[in-house]
Amino acid sequence: MKILKSLLLVSLLFTISQARGKRRDFSAIIDEAHQGIAAVVVPGEGGIGITVGTAFFVSDEYLITAAHVVRGQRVTGLYVPAFEGGTTRIIGSYAMAYETVEISDEYDVALLRIVGKARRAVKPFILAIGTLHPGREVAVTGFGSLADFPLTFTGFVASQGSMHFGAGLRQAQRRPTFGEKSSVFVIDRPIPAGFSGSPVYLRDTGVVYGIAAEIRPDLNSNTPAMSLAHPLVKAKEFLDKHKIAYRIVAPEDAFVNP
């Protein structure tokens, strides 16, 4: 009887682990991330495009990004990495036209749809709707402002919070807000310029929990010190509303601050 109970427990733990995403090699996760992101580009001086943010695929046709990345911008298009045939080596990029399907400034999220057919297969990210506990190691993959190729950095979740709790104070100070009703994860290092809208995913599984949103300064030196990321609650609402098929797994913790 004890052996049977032990086997049932092992089976249950394995099922939960599978549901939340399996631990995987980090280099393989990054290779897949490169196939699932796009730079949001605006025209710059001398015809050189400038990346103002990053979007990530949640299906073969739809992407998620931060609302402030596409709101009011003269966006020329989405640029995705091009690969040498049959490899993960990046040899350039190509542009795709897109349209904004829905946008929420309060939660700083936008749903985009590519117009036309992509010239290569993409790898949509797997999503989890929930909270990341402090101490969890995460990775963020995106495009720097003038980078021709995607970059990845890692960090740790430092705390959880809610923009909603401080919205009144920020309005009184007339400070700009990025998702004043959204919960946030605080990451213990600043994201580079151009990373707004990037997927924030667990380093050991590649499962996305959040959308990179903004940089916050150190309170003493006023230098960039940390980043904020919004969870995917509103993004899921958009996806469900428009009946978009996407991949989702059980989160480590389903609780999200209001």
C-alpha cells in the first residue's frame, strides 16, 4: 500500500511539473525565443530604423507587446530575425506589416496581428497566468534600440506589487504611468532601451509570465536599477475575447495582485 501511495505521489508531482513547464537547456530556450520575438521599429535619421520595443508571438499570427510601444508611434513594421537555412544562426532580419487588434493603456498591453504570411515559421511562447515569487530567476529576450539582433539578459524577481496601489499618488504628481491598474513583478536589473514589450520568462522552462514594461531608478543615485513587468492577465483576456488559440500551462502560483 505504501509503495502504491509513493508511486501515485511521484506520478502527481510529475504531472504538475509537466503542466508548469519542464526544465530545459537554457541555450535551447534562447534559440526558440529568437524565433518568437519581433522588433517594433520606427524610422530614424538617415533611414536607419530605431527599435522602440519588442513584441512576442503567442500564436502563428498574433503577438503581445506593451501598449506604450505602439501607442502614438510612427511604427514602420515588425522585424523578425532571419536564419541561415536549417540552423539557429541569425543572418539578418525581414519586415512584416501588422495591425493593432486591441490595446489597453491601463494594463499596458497590446494585441497585434501580422498582415500577410510570415516568410518563415515562428515559435510562439507558452504562457502562464500567475505570480512569480521573489528569488525566481527569469530571462528577457528583446531588441536593443540600435541592435540588429536580439539579446537576452537574466535577473531575479525582487518583489511583487501593484501599480493600482500607487496610482493616486502618481496622478497627483502628474508622473507618466505605464499600466496604472496592472500588477507588477520587480526584476533586480534594468532592461535595455528597446526591451519594453519583451517576454519575461522563467530561465529554466521558457514559460512566459510577464511583459517587460519600464525601468525604475535607484532611489539614492537616480541611476537605472530595476525593471517592472506586468503579468499576463489582461493579455489572456484579449486572447480569449478574440478566440485566439494559444498554449498555456498551470502557473507556479495563480494569485495575482489586483
